[in-house]
Amino acid sequence: MTDLGRLYDEIRVSIGRLIEPGESVIEHDDGSTATYLVPSLLNQLRQAVYNGRDPHGRRSSGVAAPLNLDAVDLLQTVRSGAWDMATRWDYRGIIRIEDQLAHVQVEACRCAEPDTVSWVASTTAGWVKSIGGFLDPPRPLELVAPCPACGVRTVYRPDSSGEAVRVAALSLSPDGCICLACKYRWPQTHFRHLATVLGIKFEWDLSHSEEGG
Ligand SMILES: [Zn+2]
């Protein structure tokens, strides 16, 4: 494979991780590990901006959540960088980082200028590294609803620094949904039923994990 071919692959992987949901292996308190579905790095970063609250900054008390300024800085770096890259290939789309990066992914991977391709590859890989380091450990895709089996809504789990953080009890994984409180598991085939019980709509396309490289 040529150097350019290798760089194209790196760009596809980096931008894929930035804009598409993925999987992450997370260690449980008892030392066991499980694979969870996680939102795209950019969506995890957006959640971190509001300290894990929903994008409207609501919390149960109705008071706006404080902003995480490190997350804001990181998001701003990606925002301006993505715009810089996208406009290099005559971007005329809407102002959404995901759309800009999808455009860059297509254009950079057919660009024949080694300097440009290598710039995109190293910059996007750098963003993945910075966001990944910031989000360590990654947040699983959670359902903010009480577990239908035990009624628990949130549990406390240690973060990378050992500090206990409150997370939703219901976490989604490629194997299904698991309650971190009572360990009850619903297979993926039961998601629709579970969603009906919880009265929610799934926003994530869980079929992505079927895709080949
Ligand atoms: Zn439960």
C-alpha cells in the first residue's frame, strides 16, 4: 500500500470515530469487562460540555448545568479546524461539524497532494487522541429512565481519578441493555419492547455494529 493509501485509511478511521457511534470496553467494579455502545466522540464531548446533562443543559432541579470549559475549548478547536479543512475543498454545506468532517473524509481520501493528506490525517488523529484522553473512561450510551426490573435510575461509578460519578443505571451494549444496579439484561432483540415499557424513542441506529471495515 502506498503512503497515501495508509493516510487515507487513517483519515477514515479518525473521522469515523469523531462522527459515528462506536463501541468501548469498560471495566466493572468486580473486574469483569463488557463492551458498550458509545456515542461518537463529538457527541460525547458535547455531553461533557454540559457535565453529562442533556444538550439543553437541564438537570432535574431545572437549574442550568455549569459548562465544562475544557470541553468547550476542545470542541472549539475541532469546530474551527473542521471548518478550515472543509472550506479547503469548497465546502458549501450547512454549518455542522459532522457534515464538514464527512465532506473532508471524502475529499481528503481522493486528494493526491501528500502534504494536504498528511495534514488532515495528523490533525484528525490528534483530535481523536485529545478527546479520547479527555473522556477517559468513555461514557456508555445510557438510558435516563428507571430500570423496569429494579426501579433504580442512577448508580455511582468511579471515574479515571477514582472519584464517584453518577451515571444512568441502564447502559446499552451490542449484546443488549444491562442495568448496572441489578445486572438485569435485555437482549438487543428486546430493545423495542424495552423502549415501549420505558416510553422512550431510541435515537441511535444500533445496526452500525454489523458493518464490516
Ligand atoms: Zn435494575
